Amino acid sequence: MVDEAREKTERIIRELQELGRHEEAQHLEQALAGKIEDALLLALREACQTVLTAIEAIDPNTEMLLEELRLEIDKRLTRHPPGTPPAKP
């Protein structure tokens, strides 16, 4: 389903470029790339959280340290709206 939607979007981008509507095609390309970037950030953030949970299960004494790491991961792997600076470390 996702691949089909991506293929259709790419076809529309090509059609817009052929019609000389380069600005619209570029806007659509950026939107498509942004969605992929968001998905990758989410997947990486979830993978990190899973690893931290596994470490905590093995050694419960690391709870405070892992909570700090969780906050740092969320801060660094969360997409920020354009024009909004990320939180300072």
C-alpha cells in the first residue's frame, strides 16, 4: 500500500515536471522526503527505547541513567518544525 502511494506520488511529480510546473513538483518531492525522514526518525527512536528497556530489565539499578538517556533520545530524534530550533542539550 505504501509503495503504491509512493509510486503514484513519484508519477505525479514527473508529470508536473513535464508540464513545466517545477515549483509544485519540488514542493511535492520535499513533502515526500519529509515523510520518509519522519518515519526513519521514529523507527530509530523506537529502536533506541527498546534497547534501553532491555538494559533496564537486565540491570534495574540503571533506571536513573536510562531515564536521562530516554529524554536525550527523544530530544535529539524528534523532528522540529521549520524555523523552530531544537532544544539545547
